[in-house]
Amino acid sequence: MISSIRSDKHGLRARPALSDVPKTLRRSGIVLPFLALALVLTITSSTFATQANLLNLLDQQSSVLIIAAAGTLVFIAGGLDLSVGAVYALAAVIAGRIAQHEPVVVAMLAGVGVGVLVGFVNGFLAAVLEVNSLIATLAMSFVVTGVAALVTSGNSITLYNRPSYGDLAQTHILTVASSTWVALLVVVVLGLVLWRTVLGRHIYSVGGNPNAARVAGVRVTAVRMTTFVLSGAAAALGGLVDSSRVLSAQSSNGGDALTFAVIAGIVVGGTSIKGGEGAVWRSFVGVIFLALIANGYNLLGLNPLYQQITLGALILLAVGAEPAARVITQWRSLRRNPPVDSPVGSDIHGQSFIVPEGT
Amino acid sequence: MTVAVQVRSPVTHGEARPSLRSAGLDLIGISKRFGGVHALNDINLRIAPGTIHALIGENGAGKSTLGKVISGVLQPDRGHIAICNRPVLLRSPREALAMGIATIEQEVSLAPNLSVQDNVFLGAEPRRAGIINRRGLRRLWQETIADSGFHLTGSELVKGLPLGPRQQVEILRAISRQADLIVMDEPTAALGRDESRALHRDIRKLRDGGVAVLVISHFIKEVLALADSVTVLRDGRIVRTAPAREETERSLIEAMLGRPLSSVFPKKTPAPKSHSVLLEGRELVASGLDGISVEVRAGEIVGVAGLDGSGRIELGRALFGELPLASGSIRVAGSPVAMPTPRKLIRRGVSVIPPSRRDDGLFLHRSILENATISCLAEISRAGVIRRRAETRKVAHMLAQLDVPLQRCRDAVATLSGGNQQKVLFARAMMRDPVALIAIEPTRGIDIGAKASIYSLLASLAESGVGILLISSEQEELTGMAHRILVMHQGRVSAELSGPEMTEERILSAAFSNALQPKVGRND
């Protein structure tokens, strides 16, 4: 008892240092490999570090960045949104359809509105009905993909006669494409929301410990709902940006490939799938990191067949490092403290085990 | 461990099993710590074969921990278990089972969608090449049920059974594994009187068949009626082991009572009765609550006592809007709270210290700062954006009051000791200048130094006019702190004690109410 009082005064460290290692690793984890990869590419490829290549890379990733930024909020609140690829396509085809006859602004707003609507349904299923968000959004992605195919009747919508539809992505400001500006704006705003606002704190609390959040007076359902709505809106915006760049929209765009690219970026960035931890800047770095790998394979002329393997291995590394460290820690501590005191006194072989009662 | 087995090396499962049935089980110098708390301290105990041995003690005395050590769920930090003078290693319930030790948990652990017979042989089905031999299983079942004398239908699904028969299924499972020692943790806690009686009969039958039964209980009457010998635990140590016939209700209660902690408690100030009622629950009916009413006045500390399952915790949760109410109403400072939720009560000025800081208190991976301010973000933000400087200032002020190391306020709260984690919860509660505080088990699992500072904190809050509902399983804490104590039993108040009536003995006897003797506590 006396020793415990003393240790309490010093603010006892409950954890052994070893279990902190994966944590610090994850905290700064993605940054070092990212810098290393960028450095390697700069040295090995003469085209990598050119303005054209880098701006092109950002431009191509703008929709993934937008969706991953909002997806990070969903992740941290303890959810998962698998419908983003489908919403991306639906928003683009609906906006495209409307833009053929109506003002472009109306079309764009309608596109984002569709994303918000799907986000509401996702949020209702996952937060109010408490359906597992993986299942709910997976089912919704089928529904949404189907609706998108219905809207286009399977054809591609072209908007070459509506050049102003391209303004969202193709305007250049300070030589940087507006698609990139939009992506950066979304990343910064959502990053600030998470970092500095009441909503951000509530998102962390809901994902970290929903019971405690409720007891602390946080509206758990509303917060979860908000993250899904933001994710839906971001997915729609991503779809609009990309269709604006190419002046066409197809129901088969986006889809699972996009969804997986978004989730891969978030996870590689180091946001925990268990919720309660993570940051938007991490997802930014994660998405760009994965894009650098693809870019590098291109520039260096490597066999693209290995690209998938590299990608998968990186994701496994991102999600597997911490559990692996934990298992190793357990093994070590088991070896250090075997379950029973090993030296057994010779009195064990004396016959009696008289129990000293009450002493 | 791969060295050839020496005479003295621990027995691991897989070797020929030493005879638990003829020799019994010995616990030698068992100690177990959880953080700073000694849950078990140098326990030496012999469980003789063919006897019913009871472990009794207050909540937190270590009886369940000891049961878990015997059943292989927990490993002792020091000491060992021996059978026939040979130490045995029980690293998991599975290894304990291989040694002949079966456990029947507090919560029945059956697969509800499987039939009775499948549950009995779950994990030990007669099989060939991985395919279950249905006919062999049926034959085994018939033998087992015939020997037991139970009335169960093998093909019935477990989910259709009431609790009593479910427990019989568990017992059959233990018997079918040739268990020589069966550990039962609070076996009758959830049973009605007839079912308890039936279970007692079954337990005696097991004993007569040569099985040792370890019953962990806090029902004194049950222990006296059922057990052959009784071991009383207090604060992780054995007070004594004696034949049950030498014990009485009084002697057991006295043995269970803790050491006096009076020196730790601040001086009590009398609460003037005239003060207004700040927090009130009227005729609350909810899961675990059966029409209970409470009032907490300004400056008053109202203690709530009761055994686990008496509705003590549920009362706190209901008053904080966390349990849905079937009927009844909650009033704060005189005006009713419609459709109460924690958020509404916080807004009305009620704060809570939740019963488990891990499960419904803290965000363990977030910083001390964020944990402290989560309930008062509106006050330190403008248009939804948190003003960092205001936040830091507010937290610094509060942590200094509570004596929590300030320079670490950006560290994860998980890195703090239990006592300091609890203080962070107090910081959160006090940030909003509450009118009333519901403190549920505020000192659970923390060391005595931190306890003392939490007690003085509660006292100073009460002195400043906050109404406090102190819900606790520790009698000393209640008698030391409260102005009056409500003792709960089965979702109701079984006694209200104040002044010199507030003794630990009176609390215990009212808490045991029906189990001990009906209608005790009021009129003696």
C-alpha cells in the first residue's frame, strides 16, 4: 500500500515502454517511408521531381483525397463507408444529366445533394438502427450503383457541348488545376474540423468509447450521422470533380476500385480502423504515398504486375505492425514470468500441507 | 520445460493426472495484484475431496479472483496450486479442466441455439475424423442424465430453458468431463427460491458422489445451510477457515467486516434538513429498479449501499438518464426532466462519476486534456471552434486543484495511475460547476492515498452546496462519508439509516435482507 501511494504521486506510468513502440511508430510511421520513397524517386527518375509530374499526380488524386478526408472522419467515429465509389458515380451521372439542359451550378448542387441523401440513409442505417456500417454501406453501394445505371441506361453521358461544366476541375489558378485546389481545400477544412472543433472532439470520443461519450453528454447518434453525411457529400464532390475534368460521366466509373483506393489510403496513413484515433493529414500522406508507388512504377518502367503486390504488402504492414508487436510483447512477458513460481521448496515432498489459518 | 520430467517439476496437462479426487487441492502462498491493488495476498487453503467448501466475503474481498485462479482463468503472481503435493500449472480453463477442475460461472455460458445434449458435450463430442458421432453422443447423454437424476430433455434447445435448468446443463457438462472439483461463482444469485433449493440438492448429490464443490457466495444463509467448511476472505487475505457448523450469521458478518478506515475520512459536517432538494427520483421503475425514490439536498451526501445486483448501480444510471425508465420521474432543483438523457442532465447541472472508468468513463487513448473537457466544450469554444488557450487554462486550474501532474496534460489518459484517472473524471464533473453529483463507485480499484484525496474532494463539494449521491460497495466509505445511507435490496430501499444507525453491521444485515433474515434492520 505504501509503495502504491508513492508511485501515484509521481504519476505512475502504467504501461511498459515496449508497448509504446508500435504507437510511436504509427504516430510518425507513414512520414518516414513517404520521404524515403520521394527521395528514391527523385534520385532514380529524372522526370519525377518535375513540376508537371507532381501537379499531374495531385490532379489525378484529387477525388481520392477529397473522399479519403471525409472517410477519415467516418473511420475515427468507428464506422466504415463502402458506398463512396457508388456515390461518386451516381453524383456524376445525375449532375451530367441535369447539366445537359439546366445551368451547371444547379447540376452540381444536385449532384452533391444526392451524395448528402445517400449519406443520410447510410447514417440512419448505421447510427440510428445500428446496423453494422460495413454491411449497411455495402448494401447501399449496390443500390446506388444500380440507380446510376438506371439513370444512364448504361450509356456514357458526354458534356462536350457544355464546356462550363469543366470549370470545376479545369480552371488553372497559379498554374495549379482547380481540382487540386478543391481537394486541398477539403483536406484543410476537414483537417481543421477534426483538430480544432467541438465536432472533431466529439468524433474522436464517439469512436474511442461510445458509452463514455454518451455519459459525457455527446450526441453519439448525431455525430455518427454527421460523419456519414460528410462522407456522402465528399464522394459526390469527388465524382463531380472527375467528371468535370473529362467532361463525361459513366455509371461504371469509380466503384469498388475507388472505394478500396480510399480505404487503402486512410489505413496506410495510420488511422485506426477501430476508431478513436487518426487524422486527416495522415490520410493525405497515405493517399499520396500510394500514388507515388504507382507513379514510380510508371516512371521507372518496372513490371506493373508487382505493383499490386507492393500495395497489398504495404497495407498489411500498416495494419499488421501493431498487432504483431502486441503478440511479441505477450510472448516475451510470458517467457519472463512463467505462470508458476519455478523454485519449489523441498517441503513439497514433506507430507503435510497444513494450512496456516488466519495468519 | 522440455527437460525430462523431474519429480518436482510442475505437472502440465497431458501427463497422467494426479488424483484430485483422493487428495484434494492445495493453494500455497497465492498472491495476485491488479495494478496497485492486492486482490489476493498469500492465500493458503486446502479444499478437501468430497466436501462443499464455501468462500465468503464482501464485494472486492478477492473471492471471485481466487475462484478464477483455481479455474485457470487467472494466473497467480506468486505461489502455486498443488495436487498430491505436486505443483500443477493451470494456464487456462482448458488445462484446469484436464486436471479435473470445472467452473460454473456467474453468467451461465451456454450456446443458446444448441440443444441441451450438444451443450453438455460441447468441445468433447464423441467423433471420428472430425465428424460428430450423433448416435454415440445420444448414448453418452442417456447415461449421463440417468446418473444425474435431472429431468432434462436432451434435444431441447437451451434458449427455451429457464435459468435453473440451464445451471443443471452446466453441472452435467462438468460431470461429463469427470470433474473432481467444481467451482461455482455465485450460483444462486439469479435463481428464485425453489430453483436455489433444487440447486442445493444437486450440489449435495455431487458431494456425495465424491466431488469437491467450491461455492463462492455472499449469501450467508446459503453458505451456512450448504457448506461443510467456510473460508472468509477480507481485502485479499484469509480471515479464517472453519467448519460451517461452528459459524453463525453473526460470526460470519463480523469476520467479513473490514478494518476501520475512519482516519481516512474528513470530518463530517451536518447537512441542514431545510435545504432544497437538488436531485430527486420518484418511483423509478427500470431494469433492476422496482419503484425506488430518492432525494438529495443541497450540501448533503446520500450514501447508497447494497450487494451487487441489488439495483445500486442501476439507481445511479437511471438518475443520470442512462437507463430507460419504465415509469417514474427525475427532478433537478424542483423541475422535472422530460425524457432524461445524460446530455439533458448534464445541461441541467448534474454530473456523474460513472461506475467503470474504463468502460463508460474515459477515452483511454486521448489526452488528459481532452478527457477533462469533453463535457464542457461549448463553454470554451466559439462558433464550434475550440479556443485552445481557454481550454488549457481551465484544465490547468482544475488539475492543480486535484493534484494531478499538469505537465502531462497532453499525454494519453491511459498512462495515468487508476487514482489519477479517477481524478480526471472528477475534473470533468467539476468543470461545469454541478449542482448535484452522482458518484458511482468513485474509489473502485484505487490505492488508499488517492481514496483519501477523493474523500476530501467529495466533502468540500458538499460543503460548497453540491448535493452528492454516493453509490458504493464499500461500507466504510459510506459510513465515513454519508449523512444518511439508503440500503438497497432487489431494486428497492430496504433500510434508511442515519446518525448512529449507520454501522457497517446494520448496512450488511439490511443488504442481505431476505437472504439473512426477513425484516431486519428497522426495529432492533
